[in-house]
Amino acid sequence: MTEDALRRAMVETCRRMNASGINQGTAGNLSARLGDHFLITPSSLPYDTMEPADIVEMGFDGTYVGRRPSSEWRFHRDILKARADVNVVLHCHSVYATTLACHHRTIPAFHYMVGVAGGTTIRCAEYATFGTQALSDAALRALEGRMACLLGQHGQIALGRTLEEALWMATEVETLSRLYVQALAIGEPPVLPDEEMERVIAQMKRMSYGLGPEPEGANDVARPREVAR
């Protein structure tokens, strides 16, 4: 994808974040790797007025070109620098994920779909002031071996290889958060054992679960039927 195309896609993704309800106003931010640097949304600019030219170019040394970058640029930089498997970092203040984050609640394996984030839990990072290196460090710890985490008394972070994947992950984290909040209203829900979650995660990896069409032959049960001619 060219830089111009990536800038346009980032603006579109930001608008989809707000339209879907996982983000509100100027909260949240988005970054995407581009060669030896990355692009990130600017600070305090509403998504409905944002244009591709407003997206900020940043180096991994913290220098930037254009508008002032998001105040959360540190964890975007540090995640992209530490995670070669990730090209996109999406942060938002989705309502139910943030509700759990306000209680520093890790999401346990109350539902098998928790495995989409890569482990038996979706961790909640310890609280740190927004925009600080301490917050970035806490996020990196919570994201170890994971594709998403909550941020204590703050929001959520979702990762992906593409913009589409990161948006899908953020939406899934919000859905799971809502289910967990509702389940807690009845009582603490039962948690799937680690052995079952290991099977679930392995199955998800085989099927590229939620991340697009399965590779041909990935599922060892469902196969295309030969039609006699």
C-alpha cells in the first residue's frame, strides 16, 4: 500500500471507529507501520474533519513531521518497535472495555472467544498517566503474547497486521467486555480451563479465526464437494 493510500485508509478506519460506537469524539488514536517509520493520528483533531494530510509521520526516534502527534505516541512507537508481528496499533475508549478497565478487571476465559487475543485472558495493564512512558511500559507488559489489552482506568489497545484486523480486534474486545459485564450481573461466570483454551487457540490459528477466509484445506472436516459432471 502506498503512503497516500495508507493515509486515506487510516482516516476511514478512524471514522469507522466512531460510527461503530467503539470510540467517541477525539478520544482514541491509530498508528500504522510504513517502512522504517510509522504514521499516527494527530492530537485533538475530530475524525470527521481529519484529512489524509493531517496524519503525522513519525520516526522511531520520536521525531515527527507535520501536526503534533497523538499524546499517546509513546506506546504506539514502543509497540510497533517491539512487535515485528504487528503493523497497526488501535487505541479507543470503548464503553464496556473501559468499564472493566476502571475496575482493573482482566477478562478471563469466560467465553472461548477470549482466545482471539492470543491467550487465556485479556489482561488489564496497571494504571499510569496518559501520554507517559510509564503507560507505554505497562501496556507492553500487558500485551506480551497478546493482540489486545485493557488499560487500567483508561480504555483498550487492539493490534493487527492490517487496519481491518486491528479494528476487528477492538470490536471483538468490546463485545467480550459487554458480555462479561452482563454475565457478572448474574454472578461470577465459570471459566474455561487452560487446556481447553489451548485447544481453542490452536484451532483459531489453524482456521485464521476472525481474520479472513480460511486457507484451503485448513479445516479437516468441511471440504468442498466434488460434483459429478
